Amino acid sequence: MAMGKVIAIAAMREGKFVTWLPAYGAEVRGGTAHCMIVISDSPIASPFIEKADTLIILNNPSLKRFKNCISNKGLLIVNSALADCRGTSRRLDVVNVPLTDMAVKLGLEKVANTIAVGVYLAKKRIISLSTMEQSITEVLSHREKLIAINKRALEEGFFWAQKSKTSHVSSLT
């Protein structure tokens, strides 16, 4: 949820129209809690997203729950350390990233989501890296110890995505 808020704030800082709709269920870290973010150059009619153009999937339960919520030719960023993404009857741009493994190497498993945001920024190019870093500082100002590692995680994901290739798949199970 925190990284969704960071994305929304960064997009607003860059003059975009934004909605951020968190959905807290009975889930705790590792479950399928989620948020919907709409970023636009024009006013937004509804914060609800039926078919997203991008999904960031951090674990297998989320993949199972949300795999049908992405539009054709959408970008699917998957934590390949915790979710197995194979094979739908539609075309998707899939980026399998070992987010959890990368986060552990940085020293904090919880920054896997921030690495995913870095990958998202590199692939979509709708918000600048520097604006996102400013938003991390703002959102995490009450937890100063987490700011530096989250900025490193953001950059790690961004630069990883610049080096990687997007794989195109025609099915998702």
C-alpha cells in the first residue's frame, strides 16, 4: 500500500490527475491486499479499475486472484521468487523479476515492492526516478531508517529493468 501511495504522490507532483484506491482485506503481508492507481493527463471519472494496463504481482495468491484483471497487451511485473507465471489466450508483456531475492541482497526483504516500482518506472516512463525518490522521502518521513534502503531498492529495480528484456507470452495460468 505504501508504494501505491508513493506512486500516486509522485504522479501528482508531476502534474497528473491521480486516484489511489487501497483495498484492505483480512490479508496481512503476503496475502492479496491491493490498491488501484489511475494516472491520467485529464480528469478521472472513477477510481475503480476493471482491467488494468499494468499489474505488479508480488506472490502466487495475488497472481491467482488478479490474473484476469489485466488488459490485452498489458504489462505484468511478477515476483518470480514467489509466483510462477506461465501461460492466457491474450498477449501480455511479462517481466519476471526475482524481487524477493533482490530485496534480501539489499538487506531488507520488505523492499521487494519498491524494486517492483523501479521496474515499473523503467518500463512505463510516466514518472521520473527523481520525483519518485522525493515521494519515498515524503511518505516514509516517519520511518527515516527506511528511506535510504527504499531509494536503493527503487534504483535497483529501475536499472535492472533497463538491462532486461520483456518477454511476450500468449498464455497465463
